[in-house]
Amino acid sequence: MRRVVSSLLMAAVLAMPTAWPAPAAAAGHHRIGYDHYSLKIDGKRLYMWSGSFHYWRLPSPDLWLDVLEKMKAGGYNAVEIYFNWAYHSPRRGVYDFHGIRNVDRLLDMAAKVGIYVIARPGPYINAETDGGGLPAWLATEAGRPRSPAPDYTAAYRQWLRHIDPIIARHQLSNGTGTVILYQVENELWNHSPENHRYMRAIERQARADGITVPLMGNHNAGFQGGIGAVELPGYDSYPLGFDCSHPGRWKGFYAYHDERQALTKSPLFFPEYQGGAFDTWGGAGYAACRKLTGPAFERVFYESNIAAGSTMQNFYMTYGGSNWGWLASPGVYSSYDYGAAITEARRLTPKYAQQKLIGTLLASVPAIDKTDVFTTPAPDNTALQVVGRVNPDNGTRFYFLRHADVTSRSDEFTHLRVQVADAPGAATHALRIPQQAGSTLRIHGRDAKILLADYRFGRQYLVYSTSDWLTSVTADGRDIAVLYGRKGEAGETVLHVARRPQVHVLDGQVSSHWDAHLHSLRLDYRHGQLARVLVDGGRRPLLLLIGDNAVAERFWRVDTAHGPLLVRGAYLLRSARVTGDEIALRGDTTAPGPVEVFAPQGVHDLRWNGRAIATQATASHSLTASLPGPRPVTLPTLAHWRMHAGAPEIAPGFDDSRWRRTDLKHTGNPFWDGRLPILNADAYGFHHGNVWYRGRFTATGSERNLLLDAHTGIHDGNHGVLSVWLNGHWLGTRSGGERKFVIAPDQLKVGQDNVLSVLVSNMGHNQEGHSGDSQEPRGLTAATLTGALTPIRWRIQGARGGETPPNLVRGPMNNGGLYGERAGWSLPGYPDAHWASVKLPQKVATPGVVWYRTSATLDLPADQDLPVAVKISDTPDRHYRALIFVNGWQVGRYINDTGPQHVFPVPTGILDPRGRNSIAIAVWNTAERGGLGKVSLVAQGNTLTPLRVHLNDSPAFKLGSRRQP
């Protein structure tokens, strides 16, 4: 059947935008809609290409802007943000949205960058964070979280009434921001009637709080209908799982075909699709996670999702950040790098480059926003699979080629039979491609390709190409297109041209073949270094830029008020502005190097980060210039340390009179079995970090064992420990759970007061399933002496102030209950001159706690971004764990005999790049072979940048606060 396109329709098609609708916080309301195909913004379709980012895992607000700009530059048009209830609420009724918790500022930044926001305020967020984002004070409530229980309902409504108005102020629908979606709850897998009522209650609260954007879910479409149904149901998918120790082990691809068919009113949506993997204590490390979910995985799985018809993909994570302080849930360590596209130190990776290639394609080819599947013949090689999709409005076709078995590593070659139209509006016919003799399509190992056909761009018509399409722009009176493929592989591109064109090969080796009958031009080449071909003779000159993946990764497409701009070179291009005859670019470089700008007509001046740079015109009518790079920087060594014993609580004579007696007679915690005394640390307001217990009993001499039940995290299987001393004698260190400590008779003082000192770690509150797991007690829950019915009188001490910390800037998750933390030893300005001088590494033979302090004065260039980290180097045969503080901020937790983390990034803002920095390390020696290894500062990158970061408020030690903690 011939497809007839009128001249008016053709003009409309050629005038279609070649970029996503740019988010704007302009005045006036905006319409956010959707149908079976895609989201719509003011009636324009949007392929949502999004990444997850946790502001609370990056405690330096100016760096939020850095991450958002990198995401936008990398092809993302949306960012998905969890809002962490626990992070903002240290106790019931108290909420903090200042400083590092200022989410108004975060959402303003998103609008400034021009990136849409998907808001996920929970109440539950999971996210491998303490309690899954539920505040720890809920552990004292009887009601089960994530249920209609009255006390939980009152609590989460309190949270939503604080966070919802902030989100509402930044909604695109109000014309005041870029928030386009709002998630209701998270990963609520139990679709019971009770949970449907719970969902409905949250939805009603959100609407009452002013939320007007569509409500979405991440519940595997469990609330697709009925009470509590969301408007945009979504699927949570991690196809490779989380075993980073086997980074080459892939699993099969699930296409969600039945789910796609069932979604008759909304698109196939992945609120969480695997963007990396979390790692656990003793795990393989995030380099392995990044390898598991590397560029090959992204090409194969993300492109397969497009082939399945999904137009809404969000990747978890795009930037993971750090579990600074006590943010982590049990099991995961301080780094939450996640093997993501942007590292914990904010460095760009090959994964970022691959995401940018796909994201740039989606931004450039709006036809992908609305497609139907069509039947296409199988490849000649049955080891391969092809899926065809077509835009029903303009006929653009997409062919998705990969292995039939996505886990295959074989090297396969094939031809495809595709449907193409030789001219705009012409009937389609079958064609076997590639056409050039001796050439085939190749899928080498784990790879995938998206081939484009029957596509109109600018004033051109692409019949088909066997290269991957990156982008096209119009500049200087020409259409410009960028194509790429794997290095060394053959490619061919066929264009419809009304009359025989002039073909000028400006760079590289490209042959051309003109078919006068079909009015088609075929270009043959091999992908490698950049080739440039000027085709002149069509409705507008066309410049084709053809290279391999490495070449394509160097291109940046950036939106300006004058339309999309194409730039080649630089480590990062943050933004561009065209003013008269000048282009102003903002970006980063890692070394001196060239930049090339395909500028609009009449533009000949160039500024880079505010400075004019000399340009030269090329044969491609582009502008080239040389960009400067950063200066090398040497970090100071950490040679001078001071040391002090840090566990006076071990000594029998320690004064604990100001500690809290464990005298509660009742707790709402559902795990309480009615026994007294109540020892649960949460019951006394000590929710985070290590906790000390001191117990007294009058010995009869018959006591033989001390039985302790300690809860440290996920039923005590994740490296939580407790150390016990009796009258100053070390009884041992055990992992959490029910543990026995043997008492030697000569350790007892018969007829006298005996003192037990117990230090218990808290690895974080469990994430919440559906059984109140997040309310599981922390600390001791039971203590018994065997051999005699001797009662023990207990006192407890955790973080100073408990739910009311003295330092509101860093917040309640920064410090635990070690003596030095309570006394301010972690803070800058603490007077440590009387401490003993020591050099590292050092061996310590006595179990207990030792503190180390030093300082480092930095003088880093103001125009360079140089992420700095603290590194501990030691052999794993020594048994200790450490808390690392920089300028009073706890940037990491370290377990020497477990790992895998040895390097702890310190965000600029916490770190003063041009001043004195205090470093304090609290070491808990859990056995008789402890100490501290070598500690050094390491750089994790160095870029010349326009980024400027203000210092956090980092309150220092005050002499007036020195009292016995």
C-alpha cells in the first residue's frame, strides 16, 4: 500500500523539533499528560531518560549543581530524587530543611539546569539507607510501618505535610519548577486490600497538600487498578542482580511483553532499572559492579527496553554518593558508588559516555517517542535477533539488533531484510542490507545496535544506515549529522537526494555510489577516526561526521535559545550560550586539548568559562580552538599524628552517673517481649552509631558466664560486633546475636560491686519489608549471668544529646556514642597538644578504642576540581574498625579485616581546598592485634572547571563545651 504524504504534512514533519521540550520554570501552567505511548508535556511527547541522584548522600549543596549539570550534559532529561524522611526528622515533630537539607535549593537548581524532576518522598524509600528512610524514632511506635496503623498514619502524614508543600512549589504544572511526577510509596510488593487503602490515603494526602502532577508507582504495576491505583504504574527491574563478585555473569533479558499489552492507558515505565549494583561489607568493590553493569550491559539492555516499547526509563543509580555518617542500612558500607555512570568522586566513566550516546539519540529523534512494533524477517544468522518498531505518524523505522541470547559472547555476522521507502512518501519495499559487496552487519560479543530508516531530519531523508545514529543539528545553513559504529566495522548510509549531489570527502576514506533511478546516494566506509563528508545538491547541504564509538563520545549536543549546538572535545560541556557573533561555553577539561564548535552562521568568537580564546575556521566550516588544562597538584603527606586512649568507660571507676538508667517500664516497640529491664537503645533515643552499656552487680563468686543478646543489624549477620569488659578485663568481642562470654573466677570481686562495660555497634536499622523489620531493636536486648541469679543494674550512653544533638548542622546521623565523639575529639579545633605523638602505621595489642588526630593544610587552585579522599592502607590480619572524621564530618566507616573499602572521598565543601583541615580517626580495636595502618590523602581526579564550591558550616570545638560526656 502506497503511503501518501501531503506537502503540508511533509512541511510539518520537517519542522518537527529535534530536541526534547526544554524544561522551564516560566510563569504559567503546563500540562503533563500521557497515553499508551509516552509522557506529554504541553502536548509534546517526551522520551523520559532519567537517572537517580540522592542529595542526602552528597553533603555539599554546591556539588548538587555539579551532578545535575553532568546529568543534563550526559543526555538525561530527568532526575529521580528520593526525599529521605529520616534525614530530615531527628525526632517526632521536628523537621530540618536547612543547609545540607535544603531541598528547596535543590529543586531550584534542577530548574536552573533545565532538567525534569521525578519526586519520590516515600514515606518509605528503601535505597539501602538506615531504616529504608523511615525515621528511627518510629522504632518506639507500636504501629507497623507501611500500614494504616493510627500512630504510623499520624507520623507519615506529619512528614508529607512538610515535604509535599516544598515539592508542590516546584511543580511544572504550576509553572514554578520542573517536578513532573510524584511517586506514591515505594516497592510495596504486597497488594493486599489493606495496602490499597494505605495507598489511597497517601494519594489523598498528596492532593490535599497541593500535588497536581501525575501520581506514579514503583510497585511492579501492583496498583494498576482499584482503590489506591496510581496513574502511571511502573516496574522495578535489576536483571543482573547484585553479585559483583562475578562481573561477567549475565542473566537473560525479560521484555515485559504482556505487561506492555496490559498498559492500555500509560507507557511502559521503569522507575528503577539497573544502573549499577550495591556492594556489601567484604564484597568485590565497586570497580567490579561497574564492570558488571558496564557499557555493554547498557547498550544491550537499555536498547532492548526501547525495543520493547518503553519510553520511560530511570536508572538507579546515576550518581550514588556516600553513606556518610550512619546513613547506611546494615550490609552496605560507606561508599554508595553503586558502580554508577558518575563515580562517588563525581568522575565521568565509560558508562556515562554510553548513556550519553543513547540519550543523545533519543533527544535527536523524536519519532522514537511513539512507535508500534512491526514484523520484520529474522536475520540470516539465527543467533541474532531483530525487533522492528515504526512511528505510525511519520513512518520512521527502527531496527534493534542483538544476540537472541543476550548472555552470548560470540562474534556473529548477518544481513537484514528491512522495509524502506526510497523517497519521502513512497511505498516501502524489502531490501537486504548491507548492500556493499562482502560486507555484513556484525554483533561482536555482548553488543546491540539501533539502525534507523525512513527518517527525515532537517531537510534530509535517510533511507537507512547501518551505523548507529547519534544526532543531527542545523547550523551555518547546513544540516549536520553524526553517525558511529564499532572500530573497524564496515558501515553504509543511504540518502534520498532529488538530483545527483556533489560529494566532498573532507577527511577520511568514504566511497559514494549514486543510483539515478532511485535518486539515492550510498556512502560506504569503515568506522574509525573521524571522517567528514559534505553532500551538496539536496534541499540543503549536509555534513556527515562518521567515526567509531570513541569519536562519538567526544561530541556534546547542548540546547541553547538558538537551537541545539554541536561541540566536539572537552571532558565535560556544561552549557552554551549564543549571543550575537559569540558562543560562550562552560565546561571542564582534564588536560589541554582541542575543541571544535559547529557554530551558527555569523558566529566567529568563542569564550570558554568566561575567557576569550582564539579560533580557527576549518574546511568543515566549524571553529576550532585550544582549551587549557588543569595544573598538576601535590597533596601533603600526613606524617604528624597525635594519639589518645579513647575508652575510659572500660575502667571500673569511670563516672557514669550522668548516663541514662535503663529504667523504662514500657516501650511501644513491637519486638518487646515484656521483659525488664528494657535495654533497646532506640527506646532511650540513641538511634545511630556505637552505644555503651555499663552494668553493675554484686558478685557471689558463682557467676560463670555472661549471656548477652545484641542486635546490630539484619538479624546480626552483617559484621556488627560487641566488645565486653568485666572490671577492666576484656572478655572478648563477638558478632551480634545471642552470645556467651566466659567469666574467670579471678575476674570477680566477691561481695563487691562489679562493673560490666559493653560497647555495641549499630550497623543501621533494617529496611522495612512488611513485618516491622525497621523496628528491630538495636543494642542489647537481654543480659543474664549464669551460675547465680544475680541482677544487673544497667546504664546506657549513645550519641550526645540523643534525638537532640548539640550539632544541628551535621545532624543526628553524624556521631555515635564513643567517648571522643561525645567529648568533641572529632571536631576541628579540639586542643590535642597534650596527646602523645605517634607515627603511622601503628600496632596496638590492647582491645579498646584509640583516637588519632592530625591536620592537612591545602592550597588547591580555585579554578580546579580536585576530589580528595582519605586512604587507609593495611594488611587484613589486624582486627580493628575505624570512624573517619574530616572537619568534624564522619566521612566513612572502615573495617580492616573485612573491607572492601579503603578509600573514602571527602566532598569539597566539607574539605577546605584552601585552608587547614582537621582529620580525626577513632579506632575500635576488636582484638589483641589492632592498631591503624598508613593514612594518606589521594586525589581522585583533576579538572579545570567553572565549578565553585562554598564551604559547609562546620562548627568547631568550643572550650565551654568540654565537660565529662
